[in-house]
Amino acid sequence: MWGVFGRINNVKRTGAFVRTATARKFSRAHILLASVAAITASLLINGSPILNDVSNRSLDGVEVDSAITPFETYFSSKQLPFLSSDHKLIASGVRSVTFMGFKVYGVGLYISAKDEPKLKSVIQELLKENPDHTVKTLLDDKKLSQDAVDKISQVVPYAVRITPIRNTDFQHMKDGLTKSILANPMAKEFRDAVAGGVEELRTVFQNFRGSFPKNKTLWVISDTKSTKLHNNVKDEQDMGQVGEQIISRVLLVSYLSNLQPLSKPLRENFVSYVTTLVD
């Protein structure tokens, strides 16, 4: 008799086990489906998939790095009076020091929507001159990408947002900019102009010393002829202007060409933006 009851109990336990296992499978399936739906929704915010693995678009802006606040996707000239017109974020990324293995700052590139046709025109003209290329292969080519970005910098005003991920100081901000400019191949081609422009840039920083906390921002703004600098370490501060045009050209080439770009994620994000714009 105990054997019969034992078999019955075993059957009951087996049935309970099967029901529990089945319930777990359904539960896991529901969780998986919910996760997929959530991921899909996050990728399709604002109606388009994210093209940059580093920058994640959200309702608050683009998250470039968790250590700093998301980058706004749009600024009006009322919000930032030092911008001559409304500006939109077209690319973002992180500047990293590879050999030391740490992130230095988040960087965003803003232009005015009314200037997008100028940018598009530059790329279209280069594609006509190089019919074997697509937008991507054009911007992936080291020489052609440099030519493209240099031409863009001379017709499209832009604003570069630099937001440190770690606490730093004005000295390091100045050194970072000047060293990046001097390391660009264009510095040899335009030696005298670059040397003069770098001295102007150093002069701009002379009256700004001390700490530059993380999550504060240095703005580098080009009107295609000159370069202005602003920071918000203590409210909004107009730092001054570099009159030498070559500085705005070299700086944009340093960020966006495929010849040792300062931020690969930024450059890749820019290529995705231009591909969508032109196609």
C-alpha cells in the first residue's frame, strides 16, 4: 500500500514539477519578449534607429557617457546667445586616450539646420568628382575625408561642445586643443598660419585659470572665418576670439577626417548623419 501511495505521490510531484517548469518557461518567454520590446522602443525614439553605439538618444538628449548629463539635441539662440542662430546636434562621441585607457571628454558637433544644404552640396560635388565612391567610402578615405571636412569647415558654421568626463583645469583644456591642432598634418602644410593661430588661442586662455570641473562645457564656435570660445564654469563666459581662419579648419578636420580622428565615435556618427542627409 505504501508503495501505491508512494507512486501516486511521485506522480503528483512529477505533475507539479512539470507545471512549475512550464510556468517558468512561459515566464522567461514573457520577460524575453518584454526586453526585446523595450530595446526596440529605445532604438526607435524620435522615429529613427540609433546609429551610434556610444551615444544613446533619449527624451532628455543624447547620452554620450554616464558620467555627464545628456547632450541637448537642439539649442535656440535665445538659450545660448553666443550662437548666431538655432543649432542642432548632428554627431556626438567620446574622446579617449587609448594608451592610458580612459575617457577624457564628451564631444558634440552642432550646426544650424539652414546650413545643412551647404554641407550636402559639398559632399555631392565631391561624389561627382569621385564617381566610384559612395558617401561612406568617400568619408572613410583618409585623403578625401580630409578634403571634404576642410571644405565643409569653410562654408558651414559650427559649434563644438567639449564636456570633460573627469575634473580637469583650464591649462589642460588649452593644452589639449593646441596639441591636437599642431598634431594635424595640415599644421605642416600651413605652418605659419597655424603657428599664429595657436598663439592667438593661447592668448584667449591667459585670463582663465584654475579648475574646470567635469560636466561643465567649453564651446568652440566657428563662423567659417574666425573661432570664438565660451565656457560655463562660472555662468556663461565669453573667453575671446581667434581671428586666424585656419584654426577652425584644422580643428574640424582633426575631429571628423579619417586620418587619426580625435574621436572615432564622433567621426562614425558624423558619417552616419551625412549618409542619411545625402541619400
